[in-house]
Amino acid sequence: MKHKFLLKELEGIQTIASIMDILHISKEKAIYYVYFLRKKGYVKTKRLSNNKRVYNISFENRLKGSSYYEIINQHSPIKIATSQIHLIYGKKPSLEETLVYAIKTKSLRTILASLALFKKISNWSELYNLAKENHVERQVGALYDLARKIMKTRKMTKRFRNNTLPKNNNFEYIITGLKSKDFKDIENRWKIYLPFNKADLEAYK
């Protein structure tokens, strides 16, 4: 089969089983087609927590774009598999930009996985500017204090903390409707409801 036909039929997130089903072919043939498309630069492979492989098949992969999810997966023990791949071309997004993106997804798993980024984030000036631009300064602060409870992190600057701590008692959600039972101290400090409890953080131990 020509690669253009394969791209059209298989574009998206696939497994060997789904490729077999779509093309009505054997397992050996499906593995060969993944190998064939990968050699041409159209395939990115991810391994899930259960050790299962999934394949992101797209023409855009050949353009060497980076995605926020790839960056999170590089740094986090919690892996994300999603069909909503947003690729950025011409530059690799910073960790600071990736964290803000993760918060804005309002996805429980994406935000949980992104906590690992605090281990490496060091440009607090960039993070402050991005957070302010996207109106998530306090969300960043609350998630940082949460991350500190479960891992070693880069130290938040006094400027970031002083500029972002709330001046009133108006609470906001990170994910609408979700509150924490275990981290009330952080919630009260930042006036932000956290969507996680201690049990949610087991993957970081």
C-alpha cells in the first residue's frame, strides 16, 4: 500500500489491534506498516503505564513539531495518551508554557501529570507573565505548594509568591466543582480549590 493511503486510513492514535481492524490485515502486516510509516517520519510511539504501545500517526509528525503532552510525558511518571495533539512548530515549548497549557486544559489527569514539571521549572519570571496573561496565577501557586508536598521542586521566587497571593477571599476552582479534603491549608492560602486528594498523588511515590 502507498504511504498516502496508509496515512489517510490510519491518521490518529492507533494500536496494532486497531490497525489490524481498520485495514483487515494480519498482526505481522500491521507491524510492518507501522515500521514503514515510522521510517518515513509519520509515527511517534508512546508506551502507556500498562506497557502497551500506542502510535500517533500523522503527516505533521514529519514536520518535527513538539507537543505539550510529549513534554509532560518526558518528565512525569504519569503518562498521557490523547488524540488531541496540539503541535508547535519552529520551537520547543518551555516547561513554563507547558504547565500553563496543562492547567488550561482543565483535565484532571493532565494537570496531575504536569505537577512533575515543578521539579525543573526555574524561569519564574516567564511563568509569572504567562500565568498572568492566562489568568491562572493563583492556580500555579496552589499547584506548586501541592507539588512540594510530594517531591523536590525548584524554589518559587518571593516576587512570584508576593505578586500572586490573593488579596481577597474569593475562591476559584482549577476544575469546576472539585475540592480537596486533604489540602485545605493550600486552598485557604491561595483561595483556590484543588481537585486532588492524597490518594490521587500515589503515582508520585
